Amino acid sequence: MGRHAVAAGLFIALGCTAARAGGFVQDQAHYEQAVRDKTSAPYFVLVTVVNDAAKTSWTGCTLPEFVEGALDIEQGAANDDADMARDAQTMLQAKDHTFHLSNPKALAEIRMDAYAPSDLERARAYLRARGTAFLLSSDWTKIDAANALNRTALACAIIEKGLAARMADGNGETFAEP
């Protein structure tokens, strides 16, 4: 068994809790879609990151490429095509969407500071008041208005509604797909 397979196995074996934001777990189909997509309009994932050095954890939304980059940094690997494929496999095998890291640079790569809990609460309240149908439409005026919120927090609130959250190519706005 190669060192990458052993490392991937360790990451999976160490995972102990499902990725939750307010008790919600991203469904596996949307999670896998996000990990497999390699376009310039990426999907968001809901993950749990355990900081093994500080014995803390964070659950929230980020882009799969940030998790893959963190895995490379944690393992001291180059960020080449082979490593990217291995990282995607590691993410797909992590059925609980949990990743254990201890390297401060790897932890920073996740971008856990992209939004505050209050940003997520505002995004949840916005969707409670307006629903999600507009996010699935081509009514960009309403989608633009929603993007006045923190876009990563909005993505998390969308995922909590059971939809896929995606970053638009070009303008970086967050929108939803079924």
C-alpha cells in the first residue's frame, strides 16, 4: 500500500463526526458532485475540520479546492495533478466529511474565517423569509440581492435547505441548483 493510500486511510479513520451546520449534514450526492466538479464555477461543501493540535473543531462551508489544498499542505505534498486526484479520492472516501489537520498553514487553507456565525444566521433568516425558489430561477435581480449577504454563509444556508450551492463563474456570486 502506497504512502498516499495510508495517509488517506488515516484521514478517514480519524473522522468521527458528520459535517454539520446547525445539525444539518450535506447529502452525499451533492457533496460528491462538489468534489468531482473541476470547473471554474465550483460548488461548496459542508465539512468538519478537526484541529488535532488545539483539540478544536469547526464545521462550515468552503470550496473543495481549499480542502484539497489543505490536505496537500498537511501531507507535505506538491499540488500537482496526481496529488489533486488523490485529494479528491480522500474527500470522496470521507463519508462523514470530516478532516483532521494540525499544520497551521493547512488549517488556514480551509478559510474558516470566511464568515462569522452571525453571517450564517442572517443568511438562514433571509432564506426563511424568502424561500429558495428564487435561487433556482434565472431572476438575477433577486439572486444579486441575496448576494449582499456573505456569499459563503449564503452557500451554507443553501446547503442546509438540501440544495447544491455554487459560485458563479466570473462574478463569484452564490446561487443554488437542485
